[in-house]
Amino acid sequence: PRQLVRRGATLLVNISNDGWFGTTAGARQHLAHAVLRAVELGRPLVRVTNSGITALITPYGEVRDVTPLFQTATRHWLLRMPSPPPLTFYARHGDLFAWVCVAVSLGLLAWGKRRTRRA
């Protein structure tokens, strides 16, 4: 999805069959992942399922018009799609922030070990 947004995608669509989860937390976890994806890429996301949780998710993580598990429902949404919004940090740089955190953590760990050897 990140590459699609970089190429100009203004709407994300997530289609899923959550029926195999049954009544476990799996369907809600899939919805939570969709919320994260919408926020990290700064795009609205339409999540459509045949038996799970269907919802409209804003670029800010607001979950709107949710359908319950295992309930037949139809939704009609009219989305106004302005020109593509600016790219989020994640859309521009990907996992750079995570790798910087790893490098800083390893550096602090090495520095701490070196300090304890001197003491």
C-alpha cells in the first residue's frame, strides 16, 4: 500500500474474509490493523468483509459506520476525494524511523556495557 500511495492513491480498500475467525478477537484485530494502515498512510480506508467487520476508516483513525460480525448489511458511502493530501512520514520514508530506533537502542546498549566494564 505504501508504494501505491506514493504513486498517488487517495483511497485504500481492504477486502477480507474474516469468517474463519468465528467469534474470536481476530476480526477486531484485523479492523485495528486497518486503522493503523489508514493513519500511517494518511488515506481513508474502506474495509469490506463477507462476515467480519465492515467499516469506513478516516485518515485520522476514526472508525465510522461499522457493521457487526456475521450480519448481512449494505453500506453506501459518498466520499469527497480532494487532491491527494501530503504524504505522511511513513509514506515518504517507510521503516526508517524503526531502523533509527534500533540503531540508537544498540548504541545505548553498547555504551552501557562499555561503561559497566570500566566501573
